[in-house]
Amino acid sequence: MTMSEYDDDAKAERMKANMARIEELTARLTNALAQRKMPRPSLQAPDTDMFLQATAAYWSEMVKNPSKVLEKQIDYWGKSLKHVVEAQEALRGGKLHPPEDNTPDDRRFSNPLWKTHPYFNYIKQQYLMATEAMQRTVEDLETLSPREKRRLGYFTQQIADMMAPTNFIATNPDALMKAVETEGESLIRGLENLVRDVEANDGELLVTLADKDAFRVGENLATTPGKVVFRNRMFELIQYAPSTEKVHRTPVMIFPPWINKFYIMDLKPQNSLIKWIVDQGYTLFIVSWVNPDASYADVGMDTYVEEGYLEAIRVAREITGENQVNAVGYCIAGTTLSLTLALMNKRKDKSVRSATFFTTLTDFSDQGEVGVFLEDDFVDGIEAECNDSGYLDSFFMSRTFSFLRSNDLIYGPAIRSYMMGEAPPAFDLLYWNGDGTNLPGRMCVEYLRGLCQTDRFAGATFSICGEEVSIADVKHPLCAIACETDHIAAWRSSFRGVTRMGSRDKNFILSQSGHIAGIINPPSKMKYGHYAGPKPEGTPEEWLEAAEFHEGSWWPRWEAWLKRRSGAMVEARIPGDSGYPALADAPGTYVISTKNEDMS
């Protein structure tokens, strides 16, 4: 047998094996898709009324000012047609290079072929021109309110992002080159990745962002030493082991959001906020919330306050023998901390000495980017889902937040996994991002209706634990940290909430970067800077203009503020040596269990 014949036989065998794999994977995919339960339409897309309003607004513009509308249409068609003619002329003349390209840079089109290859460049330019025309059409709709226009613009952009040529194999040069280089093996691996994700999510397509086998919570994530010293149906309380001989008298109590798990603050020692606080000489407690199921349907905002916040503060005070704690709330936990502080003020409870808010919204008059999902069409669907199942599955929250950064968290990972056949990266932050939690039904609806939609805490009063409280009832010394490019808790909204609080001692810090990277920003990295200085008053823009920019992390600045409110140094406290013996090693059991297990 000649070498050529041997190669032909080998290729034939590989082809046969690949066809068998494709057949098997297709059968598995079909079976997995058949398991999919059709979700509520109201949880999938905005109500059709939004698009009907947009259509009506467009025709209203056409009637009132037809020349303006026609001018825009002619401008788009003129650019598109000119581009077609230029491309045809280049090909007719035998010039295999693209016409002039004045489109803006876009990292989705980083492959050089998008600029140099006539086919790919033509597709890219046509796509970007069409996207620009869609955006301009929305911007010029004068009969829509600013809120309606912003929402329409967001979903229009989502449609444009979904239709990007990079999202299709035939028009993605990276995927085509990889398929040629691997003789089609990358496409087989991509199909395997697709089947794996659909099977893992009961027929739903949710791209895996990180290698799930690369991390174990408690082994290479959340490794700061400590003990679970208290447990009830709502949370486990972790007390961390001291790393200094002396600690400040007043303990620190962190309340993380229960939309995700607390170990975002303890991914690894190099960037662990938890370890850093302990190393500065503080007795640190953190709440690890339970991941609720249908049995938690009756749990509301008041349950989180009474059985969560107030109980955790009580236990920490008993363990340390101190009258007060310094409380920290992150995201929704900061919002609920503000409700708790207002309630404590009403009750004359002095158990909290100071409060720190990480990326916290209390004034929802401007909801920022996430506001597009807070209209009745989506919230009605969430409420119906909560009424039926007793809770909101983490899938819905994860998908919603992913669509706020769809190119980074949906389409980009899908391209790499399904079209390039790459394995998910071993990335701790993305692993945490995929480790979501459910929300109790009553709490979810109360939060969305009473705070996000009607802004009752800042705009009127909010009922909690039998009291009517308002934002002005928050009178503790406070420090708020917001993030400049936060797509979940817009910094200007966070700032406005702080200015409306009743505290006389207020501090505001604006970190560079977003909701996570702006907070998890260790000093050793010297990565993101921050703005600080003036008292938070006036408008956000006025404050920022007067603020001073500082290189590096905000952590040391906050710690200097915290130190002045933490008392004298005392002997370090060892977890479990008080009347609360250790129940488990940190990070505990609630952060690992996916269901309501071991609740005794």
C-alpha cells in the first residue's frame, strides 16, 4: 500500500468515525431538547406592546415629517448600495481586496480577515451600517418617552448583537479556519459542548462559562480559615480565624447578596477581600445565605431582616461581648441593610456602629441598565412564576444579568465553545458567576414591586417588620462604594440614594471598573483607581468634578475610615471558644449545597 493510499484510508476511517459521533450527538441533542419545559413567554422577551408602540411612533414620525424619515432611509440605502457597487467594481476589476472601510473598530471583528478579505469585510460593513441605521431610527423617535426609548434601544441592540455575522459559522473566519486546521474536529467538539450544556440544563441552552471541574469551594476557592458558629434556616454565620495577635474591639459583619454566593469575596488568597480584612486586624463575620427552594415560598424581605440581619448581629455581639458591630452590605444585601438600619432607628436599637454599602441601590428613581427588565411585562411573569413554584430559579436571574453584557457572557463564550470547539476556561470569577442561587417567591416580588418599581423606600415609606421606614431613617455613619461602569447598580443612582439618607457622617467612593471588578480590587494589583474627597451632596456630576482621583485600590482608604470606628485593640478571638461552638469549617455547608439540605 502506498503512502497516498494509506492516507486516503485513514481519512476515510476518520470521516466514518466522525459521522458516527455526529449521529450519536444529534440523537442526544434531540432527546435533551425534548425535555425542555416551555417557559413563560413573559420571561423570554418584552411584551409585544413595546414593539407596537415603536411601530406607531415610527408611522407618526412618517406622517408628521415624511422628508426626515425618507432622508434617513435614503442615507442608509445610499451607503449600502454604494458599498455594494464598490465591492462589485473591485471584483470585476480582478482586485481581491475590500473597498474603503470607515466603520468603527469592534473587538468582535479582531481577526485581520474582517479588514483584508473582500467577503468578510463586505459582510462586516453591511452589518455595522444596518446596526447604525437601527440605532439612529430609535434615537429619532420623538413621540416615545425617554424611558420607552431607552428600553426599545436596548432590545433593538440585543437583536443586532444576536444577528452579528460572528455568531454564524459560515460568516466567522475564526471558526472556518479552525475547522480547516483540525479537519472538522473543532466542529465535532463544539457539538459535544453544545449537547453537554443542553443536557445539563434540562433542554435549555445556557453556555458553560468556566471549567466546572477546575474548582472546589473550600478546596481552591473560599479557603480563608474560619468556622461556622451559628446556623438557622436562613443562613450560616462564619467567624474567621484571626491572623493577628490583636484585633479591633468592634467586629465587622458582612452581608453578601443572596442572588449569588458569598465567596466572590474569597476566590483565592491573592484577591480575597475577606482575608485582607482579617489581616488588617479585625474580627470578621460573614453571612452565608441558604439557597432556597419551594419550601421558602413564605420568606419575604421581613424574614431576611428578622431571621437574617438582626439575628446575625445579635449572635456576633454575644460571641464578642461587644455592644455594636460595623455592618457591610453588598448589592441587594446593602439595600436590605439600609432597611434594617432604618428599622433599628425606629426601634432605638444601637447595635450597629457604622455601615458600609458596596454597589448598593436605595433610590430606584433611575434604575440604570437593569431597568429594561423591571417593567410590568417581565415582573408580571416573574410574579406568576413565583406564585406557581414558590421561588424564582437561579436560571432566570443568571440569564437576565448575562444579557446586560451579552457579547461577553453569551455570544463570545458560545462562539468559543460551540463553533471553535474550545473547552471552557479555568477562570474562578466565571465559575462563581455560574454558581447562582434561587430567590424566595414572596421576597422576590416584594423587592421588585415595592422597591425597584415603586421606589417606596426613597419616594415614600416601605413596610418592614411592622414599621413604616424611609431612606431618611438611615442615620448611622456610613461609607458607600460605587463602581464607575456598574451595569447592575448604576453609580449615579447609588450616589443619589446616599445623599437622601439621614446620616450626618457620610462618605462616598467611586471605584473604576464594574460591579465585581471594582469591588474585588486588591491593593497589590494596582489595577483600578478610585475617586474620593468631597461630601456626597448635590448632583453626581458635581461631586465627580470636585472629587480627587487616586491610583490603586479603595480598600486602604475604606479601612482607614473603618479603623476610626472600630475601637481599641484587644486579644484576638478564636472561633468556637465562646458559647457558640464550631459547627463546621468555613466555608460551611450552605454555600456548597444546591438544595435545602442539612437545615437542622
